[in-house]
Amino acid sequence: MFIESNQEISFLTADELRKIDSLMVERYHIDVIRLMDIAGLKCAEFINTYIKTTKLINPQICVLVGAGNNGGDGLVLARHLHS
């Protein structure tokens, strides 16, 4: 399922995401590495669904990552896309 051009999208702030991550670790005892793996997996699933839906043939995907947590998320995404 993809968002139509006329649909409004709401986003969480970085602070809100940090609070959710802390809640998942502290209250539900989900390891930070596991959270990163889930995030990368879900992003890869979204990309794969988009590729299948749009019927792209031999798509080439470049995942650019930097330092820090976003870099880790990007590497996990690339790993899931590759597998």
C-alpha cells in the first residue's frame, strides 16, 4: 500500500522517536540492536513492495549511510535488501 498524493502524512520528531526507543528498551526489554534490525527489515519490505507494485525490472538501489545510529539503520536496510 502506498500513499496517494492527496493524503496528508504526519511524522514523529526525533525527540518523540528517542522517547519511543527508550520506552521499548526500558519497559519491554527490547534490545537496541533488535530495534535497529526491525527498522531495517520494515524499510526493506516497503522498498521490495514498491518494486513489485511498480514492476521495476532489475532495480539498482544505493543505500548511503553516515555515522551514528542512522548509519547503522542504513547498513541493516542494505543487508535485508541484499538477502
